[in-house]
Amino acid sequence: MALPQPEFHSTCLVTGASSGIGADVARSLARRGHGLTLVARRADRLDELAEELRSAHGVRVEVIACDLSDAEGRGRMLDRLAELAVNVEVLVNIAGFGTAGAFAELDAEHELEMVRLNVEALVALCARFAPEMVRRRRGAILNVASMAAFQPLPRQATYAATKAFVLSFTVALHAELAPSGVTAPTLCPGPVRTEFADVAGIGEEAMGPDLFWAESPEVAEQGVHGLERGKRVVVPGLLNRGGAIAGHHAPRSVLLKLVGRFYPVGR
């Protein structure tokens, strides 16, 4: 199991590629000679990144602006991929967002949109491309979860639940695909210096001390390295790996109290 070798008619489909980890995963794959199909809502940013990668690495880069939380939008994206006549041999599901606040006070439709993007779109794309990879007996899927996947998070209840789904789903998928030579790691980063916290409305103090934070290029490189090695779960950073173990095994009553010290449930 490994990252497939680049070919002219193959592509790495990277969602959430307009910024942060998504853009840096695209850069990491381009450095390895892979062609790319960049997907996100912001076409202008995708175009800028595409030009950067073409100029720096001479790889084929396509851009598809798409709202992946919308089923019709996903359908149009798949139609465009068919027109391009490329094989998606690497799928990277990074598109997603979070929110912050007591669930009862948050906008319900926005929470549902998060579930559609973080969960439904990811499953839909895996369902579309995993069977082709199995038939070819080559391919790789990188699904991005979070350290939030390992324990419930008050005031990020929906976000943590979506990432718990991604982790559980992808670990099972990894085991199912392994006999065919297809790999499917889950990348579970801790706090990363991207736009995520600002978009979610989360103060940096709520995401842990500085020693837990990582830079996006480093996290992206570890995710791609996990694809190359056929890893099951990739948790960047020694402290975060310890936190993942604690989050998975410690009693919930203890964990919820600790989480509350950084991110109090009450106003």
C-alpha cells in the first residue's frame, strides 16, 4: 500500500484546497510530481494556487469551484471531472468547517450544513471513487478529521461529532481497502495556524497552549507521508498523540472537566 506513482491521466482530487492544510497538501503532492484537481468554493484562490503549482512544478492542475455541501454542486463537479477524462487515484477530503457556542444557541441550519459538508460530502466522494480504486488495485484516500475526534467537546458539539464520524468511518475503510492495495489514512491534527479558528469563532486560548499548535505545511507533509506509508491514523505532534490516547481512554467525566477549563460551557 502506497501513494500511487503520478501519471499524466491521473489526478489527486483535493477538497478544501483554497487555503490552510488543503492548499499545503496540494503543494506537497505537486512537489512529488502529481497532477491535481483543486476543489473549494473560492475560485480566485484556487486559480492563484493552480498557477503557483504549474509554474513551480510543471504539473497538470485543474480547478473546480464547488459547494460540496450541496448534492447538486457535487454532481456538477463530478460531471466536470468526467469531461476532463482523468482518473482520481488520490482523494483528499479536507473541506469542512466548525462552529463554537452552546448548541441550543447556535443556528440550526448552519449546524446541519456542517454535517452535510464534514460528513455527507466526504462519504459521497469516498463512495464515488473507492470502488474505482479497488478495481484498479491502486489508489489512496486521505480523510482529515481532528484531535476533536477523540472526545466530545462542549461548545463544539456538532463539530467534534462530525470528526468522530470521520475517524471511525475511515479506520474501518482503511481495513476494508487494505487487501486491494488501496490505503486510507485519517489525519487528525491538533490546533493548526490556519483560518479555521477565525471562521469558527473560536479564540486561540480555547484550542490549547502554544506547544500544541502546528504549522499547516508541516501537518500537510505528515498527512502525505502517511499516504506513502499506508498509515491508519496520523496524529502530528508528540503531545497531540498523547492527547489522542488520553481522549480515547480517559473517563468522560474527567475529560469534560478538563475541556471545560479551556472552553467553559457556561456564558
